[in-house]
Amino acid sequence: MTTLSLPDAPVDRWLEAARERRSRRSFDGSRVGEELLAALQESCERVRPAPGARAVLAPSVSEDLFRGIVGSYGRITGASSALLFVGSADSRQALPAVGYTGEAIILEATALGLGTCWVGGMFDGGLARTTAGVADGEKVFSVSPVGQPMQKVSNTERLVYGMRRPKPRRPVEHIAPDLHDRGWPTWARPGVESARIAPSASNRQPWRFRAEGGAIVISFDGPDTPIVSKRLDCGIAMLHFELAVRAAGASGSWELLDHRSDVARFTLG
């Protein structure tokens, strides 16, 4: 059984970063300071909640790593560094672990004052593998630019992300249909609210939560997608859920599930 938990996570710091963070694609080209890179590297080495998932910091990268198209992920410009999110290639349980682990590092980068953007699919896979130094049986599932974002929002960011406007979010009753049933634990409700603001591919928000025997199960709607898996999206939402539950005074862990659409189960303890 594979479990995920970050009992030593800086809960308040990361929750504040989650509320403030917006994906950025245009950076000013300056090199990230050595102290910031060292802090981010320390986080990549320390945050390893599952053996099949890790984040790799590349202090200096070429823009060739970020191949995108307007209307999908958009073009990344001016980023001096990158994060690469690596996991086991032959295990679908690795996907939520990669999302969970990667979002922890993304939130830490945000707390350090750096700009980021989850990029899945639209990057140079060969260059990513070389940059991350992947081992046999590993795969780079996603990457993120890291740097100082441009103060002025670019036209690409306005087009792709609608920057300067609030992102539409699904209502809690949509992502947790049984939220108001008697069997829904009160401790879990802040977690669902926090999961609402988690990033996902094309802002699709595929996660669904349900109460089951005193635990909470996260699953995804519809079929999975081959380029950017909904399981990875769910891993990101799982971290947001856990942070809010911890902030509310409860604690627990995720058990990863090997199921067609059920991704993980959160239980207290």
C-alpha cells in the first residue's frame, strides 16, 4: 500500500501561496538568485513523500524546453530555471504522487516570490529527460518554468489564462455531490474548499470527492486523458485538500488506489 502525507508541511505558508498563486508564462530573463535556488533545491530534496515521485530543479535551462502553442499551454518566455516532475513510467499510482509532490514544490516557489506554471505535454520530452537525468523506468510527466515574472501581463497570458480576471471554479456541490449528506465529515469540508482553487490542465478541475465509511475518496470524472492525466491533476488537488484539513486541526494521509477512476482515499490518523 502506497500512502502520501506531509506531516511537516508549512501549512499556513503553503495555503497562503495557494491563494495568491497565478500561473505565469512571461518572465524577465533574469537569473534566479543563488539563495532562492538553494532554498528551492533543499525543498526538492526534502519533499519526497513517495518513492516513485520527485521534483528536479534545473538552475539554468533553454527556452527550447518549453514548446507550446497559443490556445493550449501558451509560449513560455524569459524563464531562467525550471522544475521537472518525475515519476515511475509504468505505474498509474505514480501520477497522483507526482502531482502531489510537484504542487508542494510549486507552492514553496510561490512562497519564495517566484513565478511558476504547470506545463504538461507541451514540452520537449527528450530535453526534459536529459535535463532531469531520469533513470530507466522513469518519465518526466510535467515541467514548470521558474523565475521572476514580468510585471506587465503579456498578451499570451491574457489570451490563454485570462489574467487579471478571477478564474472560474466549479461549485463545491459539483466536486463533492454528497457534501450536505449526514455522512459527510465536517473536518473534510475545508479540504474541498481548498481543492477548488487547485490548478489543473486547461482549468478542467476533474476531481470529485465523496464520503465513504468515514474517509474521503477522490476520483476523476469521465475517461482519463493520455497526454496530461487527470490523475496528476487529482494529486495536485489532494495536497490542497490535506493542507486545509491540517489547518482545521485534523491530520491524516492518502492511500493511493489502483482503480479505473478512484485515485486515493484520505483517512484520519
